[in-house]
Amino acid sequence: MTVVDGNPDLSLTVRAAQDGAYELVRGRERLFFFSTQKHSYAVGKTRLYRMDGSLDAVRDFLSTVYASRAERLYVSAQDAPRFAATTLPALEDALGTTAPPELDAMKPVACALSFYLDRDADSVTVDVVAAYGDKTYRVLERRAREAHDLTRDLAAETAARQLVSMYFMQVTQAGGPAGTVGLPAADRLVGAGIPAGVGIPAGAGAMPRTAAPSEPVWVIPAKDSAAVARLVFGGVAKMREMGAVYTTPAFDRLVSGARPRVHLGVSAGEKTGLIKLTVETDDLRPRRGGQPRRRAGAHLQTARVGRRGDALVQGLPARQHAERRREGRVL
């Protein structure tokens, strides 16, 4: 027997058969396969092939299916989707296998992950969508995980859920009307780091804005500033490594580098002659119910005079301090 360094002719063609089955047509030479710690071998009638590593991905298929003594090999209609999703891609890469178009249509499509981030007065929310061509699945929904579809990349979807769980907590909505946490509408989305309207996937606006009461929601409470900071300064970058990130303007305000616009108003009291200072910013929007946020005013309250001629004076000589108190002047 002659020892040959290289691979034998391992042609394999998939043909349509009756009743939705498919036949696997092998090359003429019948081979037996075995492996050692260093090499894989194919044994023919007169030759022993010391194969290279290009066939390692299909080694198990060769030793069990290809080497079968059966005259003909078939894949049933019931097993065809699993064969197309798990085995056929590797055979095409390693052996150059060809298959009918209807079987190719069963092969998995590359998974494209999209992360959607939003914020309101109470929390920061996230939703994750896995797209396979025209099919989309909301990864964080229970029923999405329960749907058994061999064309889905479960490893990629699981990695996305694990990433979300590192930064968000899972809560279940209370019974009653459907919740309001879901994918933001397309007209509110801005691709992170992308100009408005660029890179937003088609159909994003058609995704439902509500989630069933029994569905879990992934949130970060707005009052948990440390958790929000971990997401903004670490989690968003990791999401970009895994897929596309889309954010609403409300979320963008967490990371915006723009300077706030502050409006100052100054007026003098008619009776006291004291100066009244008011401060407003565009970023401090009213709370729900119309009550304004007054944090900026609260911070400046200690610097305001208007109470019996008190003044904020620091580092002034004692004489000047007394004079200003008598005059009721305000710095």
C-alpha cells in the first residue's frame, strides 16, 4: 500500500429525491477513515492518505456518514432543515459540496444584532433585536427564546443576553394594561455616533412599542447613577463591538458633549432694592404633571441674598463686610 501525503477525491453532491428527501452522492472510491493525535487518515484500496487539516471540520461526518457501507445515502425531509443548518455549510467549505436551491434556502443567515437604548424620568431601558435577512426576533422576550428555529444563531443571541444582564436588571411588569417599554419608534432613533436618520434599519418603526404584561423588561433605575455610568462608559462600547447601537435623543443627553444653555434673569425689588437672580436651563425639562425641576435654583439658593440684607461675601475685610450688610448690597 502506498502512503500519500494529501487528501483523496472526496466529492459529494446533494440531489433532490422523492417525498422531499435528498440523496448524498459520493465519489466512486470507497474509503475508510481513522485519526491519531497528530493526523487523520483515509484508507483506499491501494493507498493510505495522510490528510491535511483542511478537513478537520468534517472529520466526524467522513468517518460516520461518508464511510458508510450503504449503497445510497439519504437525508429525510424531516432532517433536511437540521442538515442544511448544521452540516451543509461545513461540507460546502471543506468538500465543495453542491446542493439544490431549496436546500440552500434552509441554511442559516448571518445574525445581525441591534441594541436599542432609551431613557425616561424613571429608568434607562434596552431592547435587542436579532435580524436574519427579513426575519427579526426580539432576543429578550421569553417566547423568542422558546421559538425553536435551527436557522437562528443561538450562540450570538445568548451572548447578547449575557451582555445586557451585566448592566441591566430584569423586572416583570405588573398585570393590567400592556406595558409601555419597547422599541423606540424609528423617528426617535438616532444611531449612536451617526447623524440622525443614517443607519436606522428598515422597519424599526414597525416594531411594537408595548410589551405584554408577562414579559420581562430590562431596566436601570434612573436613581442608580453608578449603574448608568457603567453602561454609558463601558457597556455601550461593548454593544457596538457585538452589533449596531441605536439610541433616542433622551438617552443621548446622558453622553452629550454639548455645553448646556443657561439663561440668567436679574431684577431689582421695588421695596427692598435687592437683586433677584433666576436661572433656567434647556436641559432641565419639566417633570411629569407640569412641575418644573428646580435643581439649578436649589444649588444657587445659598448664594442668593434677599433675606434681611444678607450678602454672600467671602474674604472681605471686616469693615467692608459690615458696610455691605448695612447697604444690603448683593454680589
